[in-house]
Amino acid sequence: MPAPGVAVGVTAAGLATGLLLAAGLQVAGPKGAMVPLAAVLCVVLLRLPGLCFGLLLTGVVLAEIETTGIIPAGTAFYDVAVSSLTPADLLMLLGFGGVLLRFVTEDERPRLPDPLTIPLILLALALAAGGITALSAHAGVSQGDLFHRGMHVAYVFLVPLLAVNVLRDTRALKAFAVGVAALGAVKGLLGLYIALGGVGSSVEDETVSFLSPVPNLMMLALVLGVVAAMVRRVKIPLWVMAAAPIGLLSLVLSFRRSFWIAAAFTIVVVVIVASRRRGRAVLAVAGVTAALALGAVATVGSSDDPSASPIAERAQTLTPGGLGSNRGDRYRIDERRNVIENIKEQPLTGIGLGVPWEVHEPLAEAHDRRYAHVASLWYWLALGPLGLIAYLAVLGTALWTAMRIWRRHPDEVVQVCAIAAFGVVLGLVVVELTATFSGVEPRTSLILGGALGWLAAAWRDLPPERRGLSAPS
């Protein structure tokens, strides 16, 4: 028999739920019945901030914008649900609420995402500056549009703060890595189904797997993790080994030129890093690989214009003779010139977040002038020079942190994951030489924030002496 207090509590909760259901049905009809259920769900999620974090990143990876075959679109995950907040925003806020609740009830001290704290603060300050510039420019940017564009940047520094507070030990770090591998495997299988089944986006009579950067980044993370594990001779599950070639094939069938370059470049880099080999020969290989990658990027005006989708024809655009072979590439060259002119006119402030840049030279096509394909230029244009500094500082510190974790963490699985994270961040740097995703595309910003948070949590998981701190007495 339950204790009298428990029985009274359960009865009271049942009566309260019944009253709420009745009131909801009377006021809002059938939809009103969902209100108490949503309230109960929120209470549960508040007690489990780690679950909020997991649902957030899983939803971002799985919820594609477009319907592909039997797979429904997941646009509802990114649409406004409550006030100006999306379901992704609500999950993030519930996660933060759970972290604060633990601090109050369990005296669990909140953590900062060191050593990324200062670069992320710089990004937050740059976002504030970009918003102020946009409002003061009187360019017709609505507050709602400014809020949503600001959130796309804010994800990059908010999600790491949540991640470092829920990934608090080595076991959690490994669980996160398993989740990434599983999601990469799922996207690889789905990509093959979409491309080979002919149910995805069709360009030039060819069906591509994924045009969105997030699935390609997840598959790249899976491939790099397996490559690093094989070089380091770290035992990993057989299903992860089997999923890697599927993910690589699906990535190739995305026909994203910049991701081809990033994958080829980062696989070579990961092999070199994981092998721990040094010497002139290794430096020569790394230098030649970097030069080839930069040369290929220099001949690509676009990473997301699949106007020539068959692989052989698509690869021809990576040669100097293919430069400007289509209007999309020519547009991006014209765009770059105009963006640079706008930066020269306002080098100290930029033009502001969400403000269209002015046309100084003719454009091959007409596109959204609130966007720029070179990420470093977009951050300067929208957030001012502090935005450019913050962008470079965040990615540079992430690469530095990943290398330190690889060299200093006692767990070999975490070491392998750090090498893979290094490759993914480096791959994003390469991709964003021809297309801006972080800070602009919400899914990429959330995934980047998750990766930065994992790195910060892994750094926190290092023994104090390996972080350069004195061991506690």
C-alpha cells in the first residue's frame, strides 16, 4: 500500500490534470487538451537537461526541410511554435532551465565552455554590434526578422554552454560520439535511398542525396572518425565500420563540390594527424594537399549550385578551365566584388545584420543580398570587424582545443573523436570559403554549437594537470 501522502499527491495531481483537460477542451477545443500534456512534458524535460540536448541535436539532424520519398519534411521543427520561438529554441531553453534547476537543487556548479569562452563572448558582442548597426541604419529590417537572424548566430555560442553542462564525464562524451556515428549512419543510408531511388531533388536529370550541409557534415564526421580509429588501431563497433563507406558514397552523391574538396583534404589531414608521423615528407604531403585544396576552392564560385550534377561533369568545374562556366559561378564572383566594396565603405561597423548590401557592379543573377557566399566576408559585412575576428577566433580555438584533447586525454576513444572533430571543423572552414552556413543556416549553427560544446566538455574532462592547471590538493 502506498503511503497516505503519496496517495493524496497522486489523487490531487489526477484531479488537477482532469480540471486542466476540461478547461482546455472548453476554451480551445481538442487542441486545448494538449496543454496539460505539454506542461507535464516540460516538467519532465526540465529534470532531464541532457535529454533536451539530445533531442535538440537529433531533431536538427533528422528533420530535413524537404519531403523525400516516404520521409516527411521536418519543417515544423524550425517553424515558430510559441511566441517567436521554434521547437529547437524551446528545447534549448528547457535544457538551460534544467541546468539552472540542478544548480539550485543539487548545488551542481554551472560550467563555462573553456577554452572557447572568450571567443564565444566575442561572437556574442559582435552579434549585439551587428544588431545595433542594423537598427541604426533604418534599412527596414523588422524586429522579428532581426531576432530570428540573431538566433542563427546565437546558437553558435548558446549550444556550447548547454553542452558543457550536460556532458560532464567521459561516459557522456562517448555516448555523444555514439549518437553522432548513429546519426551519420542513418543519414548515409537515407542518402543512398534518396539518390538511388530517385526520390530526392532532381538537378539536370540527376537525383542528389542531400543538398543541405548538415547531413554531409554528419557523414563526414562518421568517415573521419572511422579513418582516425583505423590509423590509431582503436577498436570500434562493426556497424560503425560498415556505415563509413556508405556515408562516404552518399556524400559523393550529394554533388556538393566544396564537400568533395573538404572530404578529400580532411581525410588526408586526419591520416597524418592520427599517425603521429613527423618530418619533411609529412610536411610536404600536407603542404601539397593544402595547396591543392585551396586551388580547387579558388576555382569554385559556388558550393551549392548543382547546375552540372553528374560526377564527371561536376568535377570539371574544379579545374581552372571550369571557372565561371555557369551563371551561378559568375554571380558569386560578382557578389564577392560588391561585398568587398560595401565593406570598404563601412569597414568599422559593417552594414548590419539582415541589411542588404548595395550593388556597385552588375550581377549575373539576382539573389538575396543579405547573404554572402564567403563566410569571413559575411561576418565582417553583417557584424563588423569584430564579427570577423570572432569567427576566426572561434574556429581557430576549436582546432587548437581538438589537438590538445587528442594529445592529452587518457581515453583513446575520446582521442579518436577529437581527431574527427578537428577534421570536421577544418572541413567546415574549407566549405565556408565558398558558402556561408554557420551563423546563417540554423541547422548548421546548432550542429557547430554541439561540436564546440563537445570539445569544451572533453577539455573539462582532462585531468587538471593535463589542462595546465595545478592538481587539487
